[in-house]
Amino acid sequence: MTLLQHRSRTLAAASLTAAAALALSACGFSSDSGSASGSPGSSGSDSGDASAGAPRTVKTAMGDVKVPAAPQRVVVLDTAELDSVLTLGVKPVGATHADVDSGFLNYLPKDQVTGITDVGQMMTPNLEAIAGLKPDLILTSKIRHGDKYAELSKIAPTVMTENTGYPWKENFQVHAEALNKKAEAKMVTDDYARHVADVTKALGGKEKAGATEVNMVRFVEGADIRIYGKKNYIATILADVGLGRPAVTDQAKDGFSYDVSPEKIDLADADAVFHSTYGDPKKSKETQTTGSGLWKKMDAVKNGKVFAVDDQLWIQGIGYTAADKILSELQTNLTK
């Protein structure tokens, strides 16, 4: 059984347990452990079903926000939020799409995204379409939609994290709190920790993994080539596994990326190089760069340790479902 299958069954079991607890509550039964009054950042009553309970307060980048006890109609406005809710077993009624042909990112299971209403491009969500879905919770980040907070808040309680990418694990916990899915979130993070440990072991243990320097390169249409630093989503996964990073990553602006031209691509050399492309391969300089003599002279290329990966998964996804797949690809490629 894969980790994703295990997680799906575990979350399903948790949902059944919760449903049973609600049924008992509706019949007048209660237990000490069922009281929500002791939960951090939340409030509740001693009886009644969760969907009709008192609103809970969630701390967000925009201050405290009161959200329903158990949100039923969730709209998400970025890829990280979409990964979070699906990972937690919640299908949103609406979501924005990324700037890709597939709309919703292609690593997400088709059955999980089928039926979700597209409410516009990520940076320009259609507020009228969002309102038409009558959501009871909206999830996004301040860096993406802080300028629309007042409008969004008039539609539904809006929970914003400060940023996206690097703080994805902290953001996931905020999403879980807003959805009242903290128990499910712990199952997800425990599964991730086990998968990380398995990958590190497969690579020969912490010492051997640490001695393997890995770079992530992204070809971006309309921009320079990015050598990813140590303060971004993919870097956190590499760090969790314990992989080493070349010295060039320390030159990354704000820790995010060190940008180079095709004439300096050799700075990206490492024991292993993963690369992805955003946009047209020619316009992003991927075709030009990977066909150059400078690229072909890199040790990683000569040693067969260069791996093309899906940009939607490795860069744009930002969440535990994406991370689970990335961990599997890391193990497969680095143990060849």
C-alpha cells in the first residue's frame, strides 16, 4: 500500500470516528475527551453537532478571524491551499487555477479535483463567482490576495497566512485549524516524517545523504535561470531528507534563488541536479542551456545524475501531497 493510499484510509477512518461521535452527541451522550472548550484557538459547546456549534477563532496574518465550527463550503485561492484541503480530505467547492494548461495542477488525483468550480486565475480570482458559491470559509495568503481581503471577508470568513512557499508546514497547520482538522493534520505530518526517514535510510543514512550535494534548477520563461537556495518549498524537503547543498545556494537572494544566465549554468553543478521548466522550453532557455557544451561538461551530466522533473509537482504544488510524491522521486532517482 502506498503512503497516499494509507493516508486516505486513515483519514476515512478518522472521519467515521468523528461521525460516530457526532451521532452520540446528537443522542445526548457526551465524553470528557469530546469537549472542544480546551482546544487552542477554538471555542465550542458541550453538546450539539459540530456543524451547528459556536464559531472558532483562528489566528491569521490579518488578525483573529471567527470561522464556522465545521466549514462545509470552502473556497481556496492558491495551489498550496488546494493541496492542504485535499490532503486533509476536504473537497473545496471552488478553487483558482494555476497558469498551466491543466488548470488545477496535474499531480493532484483527478477524482479529487473533479467537480471543483474554477473561480479564475490565481492572481485574479473572480469575486462574483466566489460569492455565487456561498462559501463559509476562504483560504489564501496575504502575499497573494492581501489587497482583496476586505472584499473577500464580506463574502465569507477569510483565513490568510502571511506568505506561501517556505513556511508551508506552518501554513498547513493554520489551514487545518481553520478546517477543524487538527487530528487529521497530525496523521499527515506523522506519515510525512516516516516517509522522510525511509528515504534517508534508502540513501545510505544521514551521513551519506549529507555528503550528497543536490541542486534544484528552474528554467522560467521571461526570466533568468534559477538555482534554488535554502529558503523555499523544495529546499525544506531536501533538508528534511538531510541532503547536502552546494555553496552556490548560499548566494541566493533572500535565500530563495541565485539567478544566472545560460553562460553561467556550470555554477549549478552538483552531485545531482534536478531541473524543471515553467513555460515554453525555448523561451525559458531550457533548450538552449541543456544543449550547450557548458551544460554537458558538468559533472552531474557526465555522471548521469541530472533529472528533469515536473514543475507543477516540484515547484508549484507546495503541500504534503506534493511532498509525498517528491520524496518518492528523490529516492528513485538518487538510488539509481
